[in-house]
Amino acid sequence: MVLLHWCTISPEGPSGLAAIRFTAPIRVSSIRVFPDGAQPFANSPEIIAETQPEAFFVDIYFNAHPLNPSSIPDSKDKQRAPNALVPSVIAYAGGLLDFTVDMGTEYATRLMIVKGKFERLSMAIYGDVVSETLPAALSYTPGVLPVVETTPLSQPLDPSRSLDPSQLARQLLLLIPDSPPLSLVIRLMFCLKPSNDDWDLPDFPICILIWTQKLKRNQTLTALANKVAESIGPKNADQAYDVAKLLGISASQNPDMIRTLLKHLEITSIFDSDLLEHTTILRLLEATSNVDIAQYFNNETFFTMLRDIQQSTSSDGGTQLAARRLEDRIYGWKVFEEALSNPTGDFRGAAIFLKQIGSEEQSFGVWLESMIIHEGIYTKLSTTPTMSTFKSPILLLRESQDVVSHDDFISFVRAYIGVASVLAVWAWTDSLGNDECRERALAILRLWQGVDGYRDIVNHLLLLRQLTRRLGWITTDNDPPRKSGMLAEQVIMDLAFEPQAILREDMISTILSLKSPLSAIAEGDRLSMRKVALVAEDGLPSAIEELIFSSDHPLSLRRLRTLRVSLAIIQRELKHDKGEWEILQALWEEKSHGIITQLVGILVGVAEDINNHFIIDLAPAMNHTLVDQLFVPLTIFYDLSSNCLQEQFSSCTSAYASAQKAQQSCLDLLRYLSAPDYRADPGKPGAEVILRALLEHSRESRGKDPVYHLHQLLVLLEYVIPDPEVVDEEEDWVISILPNLINEFRSFCCLLDAEKQAHLVGQLVKLDNQIIGIGEWLLLEELKLLSDTLQSLTNHLSTSEHRLVKENQAFVSLHFIYELAKPSSNVSAWCISALVTNQDISALLSACLIALANERCTSLYLTQTLHYLIAAKPKFEPDLALAILVALLQAAHGKPTLVAADILYIIQTQPPVNPIPTVLPLQIGRTLSVFAQQSSKLDTKTSEVLFGLIEWFSRIEARPLLLPGITSKSISRLYDSITPNLTDQETEILGAIRANITLDEDESPGSAPMELAERLHISIQDIDDILHPDVPMPSTPKGTTPDILGVVISPPTALLRSPAATGLTKTYANNDFRELRQIPSARQNTSRLPSMHGMNRSRLEYTV
């Protein structure tokens, strides 16, 4: 991006337009407007900006000049004329302003027209000069994606790292002359709510501060408390309400006043379960937002009253709900106080308490003032050390399973107090009309909306009725534009992205009151916000109408926002007692049914849109934030049918990696629907339906990276498969689900690499616990695959690349068995036992080891696996022991000393039995030949192994005793090398054996065994050739072919004239053929239609 143009323009002519024409097509990236008197360029001090007046609206039009029109797909944009004007609006509110222009990559411009109520406008235009046609890419050079590093908040703007989180709000108050203290501002804005007459007083709000200071005197407080105590009479409902109202008003006053008043009151003499009416409880709910009042009511006597109300049949639903909320409020204060000082406190419960406090204006004000002026609470916060570096506050206002530390919680509380304090100051400055302080406060709030952690807190507290309405008031009368109005619009636009915010009545009114022209909200965004506000205002009928509406894909931004609000309305309705019935009635009115079917249809479409952003090809643009938030937990919905579940999860897996928020929602839904007690229609376990859909979906990556797609599915499977250490009724789960999915699990395992396959099989083995033997079956199937692969190697494959693929496939199977058998595996003992004791597995393993020896193939993983088998010292079957010996002898060709001890163990524990494998003598000969080449390095231990091997071979019952694979020269050298390391008796035995062994020198020692390929280095063309081999063109075989009569007849037309074929020329008359077909031998194999001889065709009748 470079500076394209600098100018100072003025409107000319009766139309009041100014135009800038460029000599070449350009792509504008940003426009910077400079205030009057500014020097835009340090190297050119003579250039001075002359922008007049200080604030105005400007309409800017760009002519759309298409680049390479032939490459633009068929769309409305392609039909647009080359001189079409694309409008943009700049709201200039003074100062230095940067306006971002997004022209895309398919268009450029040569002309810019400016229209507005301005006298002079100084601006710099930044962008790039583009070519008329897009250059063809001759080569591709892969690059590295840039790492985006977030800019941390500075210390003054980060209350989470401040010992006094309200310090920023106090500094903002200093911008207002004669400003009251922060505690009084909070009290006036959220608790006392002064009347219009109070604002007209000349000494307001100082008069309230003076009155409060007078109340601090002990004599005055005591006298007031005595007056209240003296007025208490017999218990009645009116008196209980009056006392609750008095406590609510006093809750925001000086703590000494509260404590003095509470000392003179007795709960049992004022309140009773029969006297606590709905309005009284609501007053107490506001009062208990104060920590002292909450502690006063935190006793079993008062809790008993509240529980009696909740259980009473005479209490209405509203009263019972209010009593439950009051109990939660009192208990929440206890949890919150404990969490401030206890490193193992209930931080999630404390966060729920804060979220509820921030939803009610009066309670919020009382709580915030307690946090600022209460010495006990303030001390707990100030004595906890702050974090040295910036860390975003943890998202405690959301439902999450993240681990929360004490430091994270304290940081969150400080951020919460800091945001709440700034909001109080902003409300105060807005009431006074101080635009400077209001602008600063809004700028800070807008900054926090862009920071993770702070954004949740800001948007949650902005939904308080007073604050939402103030945002709407600031945006009115915004011509000429003001910075505070622009900031308020940006805050509203960010807040409107939250579906729960749109459901608030005050937010709906604020959005619907927005009128053009607006400074920061584009007209398209305003109409989109207005659309969702109208849906929220209409409620359930509009939500159902939007959900059943058929949408084109990919979904537009406006459609996504509408769907999210509609889903939020459905969620809200389902929380009511009759919500499900109301939803069904709304569906029937729209001549539709099945809310779950509608929701699944939406999820399938959205998942497909998200999937298109992760395919290997170039994906279309989409707003990720909105798509991610569509995946909200659906655990509140009623039971899903089997068909719905399968369709839902085969699509949701594609969206699993779209974003962290969608990921957590999907995992929560999986965990809920795969619970052991969850059933889908008609009675199938939900886990079975989900597992089947996930496993079958493994072969459908839908354009994404297949390896990462399988990794996603494996993670999802781990969430569905229960942990055997924590699941109850494990045997029932295994018996009812696993037998129906063994083929699907096997197919999925074939797609995984060795490590992931072993991990999954190990998890299934632990869960199965020898109930159905799924682990043994999977291991047997893997050995069958290995056997088939080795068998294909014996055939003549079409290309060397094809053989390389088969070798790698065999390597993967051996690697998988190694991962199961290694000591660090949690199923190592099970694997070794299955390989040795299971007859089918043992026999197949023996066959595979012999086949590997025949193909002269080996692998380090195979050698290690055999070592683990021998280290367990099991009792081998003779066939398996001899096959292991063959494999070890072959491994000794490459690393003879590595397997010497294992060879010695086999020959010492397993005598030679007939029939021995055909390849065994050859392997012994080749092994001896390898050691003969290292005869100068043989030590006593190696000599002992070689002597034992020769002695073991001599005991084979075959005569003559032929030893192939070694020459006489080599074996003589070997005898001479090991003899000095043997005892006299062993030397004598060796001499006798030497005389009995006959060498078969026709069989050469051959080359060293080939190590199986661990990695494939193969071209795409080779892969295509393997998958699509050349098939020879079919042709008629040349030469003569004898017919069934054994006579060669050529040409074929002579067949009927041949004397040898007289039986084929028999002539039938009348019903002779029909009678012939009655013979049983004639009816066994014929497709000829029944005879029609002698029948009148016109009289045939057919019966259906």
C-alpha cells in the first residue's frame, strides 16, 4: 500500500460535487482525512491541511472498473456496467480519521466523486496501482503464513492487573469539574435514581454527599436505628414490606448505617413464611446485593422460611421463583467471598453469582458500591498480587469446562469491577452532557469490546436497561457527526451480534430507533439489524417462520444473523413450562412439524458452508464469527430420532474444526447424546447411532485434508467411547453397542496410522475387558490384512512403485502390532497374551513370519515385537516358536548381535519338531554365513549362541542333514573362530556335528534382507497408475476352438450341415416339443419359452 494521491478539494458547481480522476486503474485501501492546520507529511512542512468545517458527512462514489472480466463468474456483478458508481459514506467528526475501503480484488477504479456539506477537504488516498489484466502465474512459491500477535492492553487500561480496579473510572471523573466521588456516582446512577427536580437543585449532587457525611455520626445512626426498632409492631405483611423496602434503600448507603440498622432488627419478629409476599421478596433480593445484609440473612432460620415458600402449594409460581432467587443470592455471596480468598473455591459458582447480579440494575449498583467501599472486600482484592504480564480475563460468563485458577478468578473480578465502574462514569457523564468525558468512556468501552474476556463483560453489563437506552439516545441528533455518537453506534453494532442481546426489549427499541444518516453503521448493516430486531419483537411466530424458510447456500450475513436470533427465541421458549407446546402450535400454524427436523436441516446446511472454508481448493468468503456461534448446545431439546441423529453428526463432523466455540458446542452435544441412558427412536442407544455416523463418515473428507479429517473423527470418537474407569454399567454398554459396530470400527482402523490405530484399539480393549473380544477380532483382522499383503508380494506386481506401496502397507501392520505390544502400551500384556495363546491369531502370525522370511523382508518394529514376546517368557506353540526363530534369524543378517539372546532362548526352550518350516535350514545357513564374515569379532557369548544353533540344527530328524546358504569355506572359518571359546566337551560335540552336516552349496547365501519401507516417496502419477492400471483391450482369441461335440467345424454356418450335429436339426410337429418338456431332465436348465405349436393365438388369455 502506497500513497496514491494527496489533495485538498472543494465542491464546485450547482451540484456541489468534487471529482478526482486517476491516470491508471487503482485499488483504494484507505482514505485519511486531516483536520484543519495539520501537517500531513513531515518531509513537506509547507503542505497544510485545510479541512472545513469541523464535522460533516461525505458521500464518496467510485466507478467500478472490472479487472479481467472473463474471469468473473456469472453473477450480478458481471452484468454491472464498467462505469457503475459504488457509494461509500464517511462521517467526519473532527481530528485525524482513517477510513478503510474494501474494493476487493476483482475491481479497480479510475474516478472518485465526493459530495457533501463541506467547504474544503484535505485527504490522502492510499492503495495500489493495478494492471488492466491479471498476470498469469508462471510458478508457485509456497510461503509462510504470517503470525498475528495480539497487542496487549496497556497497564492503565487493564483493570485486571490493578490493585484498585476502579482507578480508571476515578481518573475519568477528573475530566468533569467538581465531580462527586465514584461511590456517589454509582449510588445516583443505579440505586437512588434522582428525580428531575433533584437535578435542578443548585448544589446537586453535593447536597446528597453532605447529608451522607452527617449520617456517619454514630449518634445519628443509632438514633435512626432506634426509631426504626421502636416502630416495629406485631408481624404483618405491610410491615414486612416496609422493612424490606427500607433495607433496599439503605443497601447502597454507608456500611456503618447498614450495620447499625441491622443490629436493631430481629428477623423472626418481622418476617415469616406467611408474610413474605412476592413484592417483599423482590425488595429483599435487591437489599441482599449488599454484603452486610446478605451475611445478616445467611442463617438457617431465614432459609427455612424461603424453603417453606418454595414447597408451599398456596404460593404462586412467581413467589416461589423469587424465593429461590433470594436463597441463591444469599448463598452466592458466601461462595463469592470464599472464592476471593480460597485458592480452591467454587469459582464457577461465584461467576454465576456475578452474572446474575449484572442482570438487574438496582442489584448491580448495590453490589458495585459494596465492592468499592466495603473494607473487607476491598482488602481481599488489594492484598492479592496482580499478574506481571497481560492476560485476557478468563471467559467465566460462558458455560465452559476450562480449569480456573485463583489468579484467573481474581483477574476476572478486577476486570468486572473496572468495566462496571467505567459504565457508571459513562452514565453519569451522559446525564450531565459532558461530551469530552463521555467520548473517552465510550472509546474505552469500544476498545474493551475488541479484547477477549473484556468483551463478554462489557456486552453483558450493557444490557442493563438504562445503559442500552443511553446508547440509543446518543445516536440521535448526530448530524453533524460526533465522535461519541460514532462510538455509540460501533458499540451497538458489536452488541447486536449477540442473539441474547437482541431479545432484550430495550435493545429492540434502540435498534428500531436508528435512523439514517448514521456515522459508523452502514445502511446494509442497519437494515440487517432492523430485520433481526423485528423478528425478536414478533417473537415465536417469526422465529418459526424463519427456521422453516428454505435458504440458498452459502448463507448470507443477514440470513445468518436472523437464524441465530430465531434459535435464541426457540431456546427461550423451551425454558417455559409450556414452551414445547407453544412451539408445536406455531409450527402447525405454518403447516409444518418437527422442530428437530428443521434444526437438523439448518445444521447440515451451515456445516456444509463451514466445510467449504476448510477444503484444499480455494474456499468462498464467509463470516466465521457468525457461523461459529450457530453451533450452540442443543441439549435442552427433546429426544432426537435415529434418522435425525445420523444426518446431524455426519455433517457436524465437517464443522468440528471451524472454531473453538463451535468445537466446544459440538463436544458438549456429543457428551449429552452419547450418555448411557440416552435412547433414540426406536429404542437404539444414542451412542450407537452417533458412533455409526462418525465411523461411516470417515471416508468422506468432503474436500478437506483427509489426514486432518481422520484426526477430527478420532477425537470425536474418544468423547463418545466411555472411559472404562468411570463409566457405570460398562458390560451393558459393550454388549448392546460394540457388536453392532465391529465392521465399522475395522474399516475406520484401516484408515489410521499405526499410533492412532493402536490408541483406538487399546481404548476398545480396556472398555471391552474380555466381554466380547473385540480386541482379539481386530488384531486377527490386521494379521489377515498382513497375510494378504505378503501374498500379493509373491505375485508379480505391475510396477516397482506398486510393490513399494505393498511393502509400506506391511510395515504399517507390523508397526501397529509393535505399538500394542511395547511395554509403555496400556494393553501390552493383553497383546502378548493374544499373540501367544489365541490359536487363530498364533497360527496367522506364524504364517506371516514365514512369508516375510520367504520374501526376504524384515523390520525393526518386527524385531522389537518379537523381543517383547520372548521377554514375557510365555509357553509358545511349536509352530509359532519355529516361525519366531525364522524371523529372528533373518533379522540377524542385518544386526546379528541384536537378536543373539532371543535366538538362544528359542533354541534352549523349543526342541526341533517335524515338520520344520522349509525356509528354516536356509535361514540357519545364511545366519551362520553372516557370523562367519565377522569371525574375528566373535566373543564367548556369541560363540555360545552359534554353537547352540548348530547343535539344535543337528537334532533335526531329517537325513541327510543338508545345510544350505553357506559355503564350505565360510563354515570352516566359523568353526575355527568359535572353537577357542568352547569347552572341551562342546568342542568334541561340534566335531561330531561337523561330520554329519552336509552343505548344499547350490543355494547361495544371498544378499541381506530388505528393510520394509517406512515412508513412501511416490509421485501423483504413480499413484494414479496404481489405482487405474491399464486394462488390455478385449479381443477374440485367435486359432480354432473345438465345439461341445469335439468336432472342429469351420465356418460356423457349416454346423447345421455337419453329420456330427444331426441331433440339433430335429424337427418337432404339433405338441411333440410340449411333451418333451414334461420330462424332468428337460426342465432343469432352460430359458426357452413354452411351445406355441397347434394353439390359436387369438384365444390366449393371461392372468395377472
